[in-house]
Amino acid sequence: ILPARPGLALSWGGGFRWGEGRGGMEIVGIGSGIVECPRIGAMIERHGEQFLQRVYTEREIRFCQGRRRAIEQFAAHWAAKEAVMKALGTGRVEGVAWSDVEIRLGPRGRPMVLVGGPAKDVIRRRKVADVLLSMAHCRTYATAHATAVARPEPAPEA
């Protein structure tokens, strides 16, 4: 059990909330992903463009191919997509395809999540306002952690 701290409260009705009374956010789900970089390299080597098109968006393919250690970049994006799907509670079901989730780096290098297709419907249905994402990789492994957050419903007026 975590010690109580100002601004933190545990909501048994739907998740962890922070910033109560100040427009706080609620954690909808968390997810993590880890993959061996050589495994992704082998998949690209074995299946080529077919694999890339099935898993990554055109923008992700261009980004990863334009970086040093492209295989590590592809693996990090794979891990991030897996983490996001877990955080959304979909895994790879509900018709959500790998390419429905896109990972981009923002202006300061912060990874951002963009969704399309059935993933967009999942986001709306679960009232997800943002997905916080952290990615890391080395030559051997790539890993990611995602936290889907939503703004809590306003409290009913008494």
C-alpha cells in the first residue's frame, strides 16, 4: 500500500487518479513490451517489405530506415506498439492492426502515439486523453512502457 500524499487518491471505481480537484487524470491502463532486436532483424530479412508494411506505417519505415542502427529503431517501435496495445486493453484483438498505432518523436524527442482505424474507436470508447510512452533500446533488446490516461468524469453536483 502506498502512503497517502497530497493530491493523490486511489479511486476504486476505475483506476488511479492524481491531482483530484484540479482536473486530474485517471490511469486507464498500462502496458509494456520487450523484444530482441535480432528477432526483428530476422523478420525483416526473411519477409522484407511485406513484414514492414504489415507492422509499421510509411512514416515509421522512413524514420527507422533513416537512422543509424535501423534494426534497433524498428524493434523499439515494435515494443512501443505492443505496450500501447496492452495499455489500451486491446492486445492485438478488436480488429486493431499493428499499423493502426503509429509512434512518432515530438519536437523535443518525446515519443508520441497516433492511432487510426479500429484503434481510434478503442481510444474514444475508453475515453483515453493521452498515452504516455517511454522507449529504450540497446543492440540486444528494445523495451517500452505505455500508460493510457483519461480525464475523469466531472463529479455530479450535489
